Amino acid sequence: MPISNVPRTATADDAPDISRTLALAFDDDPMMRWFFPEDASREAALGRYFTTLFTRQYVHHGVCERTGAAAAFWVAPEAQAKAVPDAETIQELRNILGDRAGLFRDAVETAARHTPQEPHWSLALIGADPAAQGQGHGSRLLRSGLAKADAAGQPVYLESSKASKLPVYEHFGFTVREEFALPGDGAPTLWGMWRDPRDSPGLRDPRD
């Protein structure tokens, strides 16, 4: 039986499933591979990383949705100041990242300097289990979040370190606003993408 791709609100009880899904989704992500370079431990470390972000940050201050094989975290303009990690969350992330914590700090600070200043929704992250690729999980979550931003008349900003995903976001109306490299040896490139609000989506589903 196919896994449901209908978006629903994610709660803290969904943390184990969401962290597992996102760990699989981001296994080949250039930035996550830079933060977690060891193949043998990456999946477990990513699971802890996403659990921390979800349970301590986005479930409280974001708009979190999931399907049976994907998850997306959004932050509305009015919640962005509250969505910044507190000291305990930062320390927990440092413990997970170990000797890569400094790289993570520098990456976050660099990305923050490139974040648009005008009010906008942020797509903090979105990912689908590769085993469910092509079943519409990611596209359904994108449509759901973009509909909320459109209803509020707000633009949306996201960052991606995976060049192959840029055409997918472009199908949904995003354009590359800026390209910049993170600091450090071997650091990945980030693309900041922007989407103006629309009266109606009218967008076809690309593959996940």
C-alpha cells in the first residue's frame, strides 16, 4: 500500500519518524556531509541533529508538516526572532557536531548575513525519504507551505546546498537570489532562493 503523501501538522510525538526520514533525505546533502563527514556515523548523527532542531526549535516556533515519508519546517515572519536556537539548543548541537561545531557556527553566521531583511516566510528545511521518490511527498509539502505564505501575501526564502534541487524549486516559482560559499576548507556553496507571493499557485508537481 502506498505511503500517504497528504500533508498534516507534525507534533512532538512525530519526532522519531521525522528525524529518521530527514536523516535519510539529507544523507547526500553537501552541507550535511560537510558537517558529518564520517559515512559510518552520519545517519545516527543526522537523526540526533534533526531531533534537536525539531523538538527544541521548530515544533514550538515554526509551521511543521509531514507526510508518511517527508517533512518540512517553515517559519513565518512574525516567528523568526523566536525561532533562533537558545543556549541549551546550541550546546546540544555542539555536542552532536563534535569537532565540526566551529564549522557549523561559522556557517550559520555566514548564512545569517545573507538572509534577506524584508519580511518573508522561511523554508527552513524540507526532505523526503529517497525510497519514496516520485510519489509526490516533497511537492505536496511545498504546495501546502507556499499556499500559507501566499494567503498571507508574503514572499518565501530558502537556502540549498544541492545544485540538483534548484530546478525543482524553480518549478515552484523560486529564483536564485544569491550564491555564496561557506567559510572553511572544502565548504559547500549555498544558493539563496526567493519566491514572490502569488494569488494562486497554478504550479505543476515536479518529481521529488
